[in-house]
Amino acid sequence: VQLQASGGGLVQAGGSLRLSCASSRNIFDISVMAWYRQAPGKQRELVASITRGGATSYADSVKGRFTISRDKAMLYLQMNSLEPLDTAVYYCNAAYQVFNYWGQGTLVTVSS
């Protein structure tokens, strides 16, 4: 599975961005798709996930602000009410069969 993330950029606090992740495989065939992020000096953390059946899960820090969604070829992360603490490189991830696949990451910078 090849993943290509895009949509990052610089935004002011309170603003919105939508991240996209293009998948080379039909996303509805993939067990779990997820967005992770890694802030400078911190470990990579799970932000949101969606299962093949459509169940979603969010980190407490983004609940009510971020929404994960998908179609056949794309995974999305709608990010609203962005905060400086959301600044990080965001990665899409696919859990398919016994492997984990990663996209290259897209940088989101939120200015105060």
C-alpha cells in the first residue's frame, strides 16, 4: 500500500485545514486507516482512526475538533479550531493484512 499525504500548511489559531491521504489500494479493503502526528521533540501519537466497518476513534485532545473520513481512494482529516499544540507532522497510516504502511507526512503549523 502506498500512501501520499497532503494538505498541511501554516494556519492561525482557530483556523481550519483538511488533510488528504491518497491510497494506492481501495481504502474499504484496509482494516484500519489512521492519522498520527509527531510534534518536535515528542513521540508519534495516534490522532484518529477509522475501521473498515466505519467505526471512528479520536484522541481526547482532538475530540470535537477533528473529523476523520474516507472514500474509496482517499483518507481525510478535517481539522477545525486549530491550536498551536496541534503543530506537528501528520502521517497517514494503513493497517493492511499483517503490515503497517506510512505516508511521508505533511507539516501543520498553527501560529498563535
